[in-house]
Amino acid sequence: MTRIVPSETCGNSPKNLFVQDLAIAFARHDIDFLLDNFSDDIRWHIVGDQELRGKDAVAEWLRSRQDSETAELVIEHAITHGRVGSVNGVTKCGQGGRNEFCNVYEFTSARATGVKAITSYVITIFPETLAKKENIKHGSRYNKKQGAENHPQLVV
């Protein structure tokens, strides 16, 4: 079971709670919830990886990831305004790695009744990197000024 640490900034905003629920559904592999809230012509751009078009392509990609384990999801912020929303946080994998992420959503309407586009930014930090807390390949390093002990942030 995935441990969830929700955002403290959602408040009473239904749209903020909606984008937080999307992040939780991704972490728990709740494909039915996700597909129920995606438009048929959804576009999902995973920056640096691929772009998926249409609900069938997204469903296939999600099902291909169903066996991956998310031990914990920490949601730092969930914010919305008009027809857009965003959620960022950290997922911790069962193998000890982690992903720092930000998903930007474009809704089908200002009421946020569905999602028509997603842009995902994900930085994977491998267990050996966390253990060493040294330079990451390609000259990246941790920004120790921002609490790297608890939440290392990648500076590229």
C-alpha cells in the first residue's frame, strides 16, 4: 500500500483537491479513476521521454507500469487557476529510488471536470545517488542550501 502525505495547501478548493487526487491515483495505479477523468483525446507529454495521444495510448502506457511499486507519495503543492492546475512532489519507490515530479494539467473546462492535456516533468534520483549525496552524472549536483538532507533537489 502506498503511503500518502497530502499537501497542506489544498484547503477547501475542490479543484486543488482534484489535482491532488490525480497524483494519488497515479501513485496507486488507479487506472480506472484516471481514465474516467481524462478526455478521449487526451495528450500527455512526458518531457524528455514521449508524448501519448488519446485515451487508449495513455491506458496502454499506464497498464505497462502497473507492476512498479510506489512506497510513498509526498505532495508538496497542488494549485489551480481557471483551466489549468499543477501538482508537485516526490514519489519514493520500493527499491529505494525517488522521483521528483511536477504535473501540469489543462482541464476540459474551468470547472475542472476532466483533463485534456498533461505535461509531466520527472527527475529520477537513483538509490546509489541518494546514498552518496555526490555529484550526479553529467555535472548535476544537490542544492544543499535547500535542505538536501530531507528533500534533495537537483540543480542542473
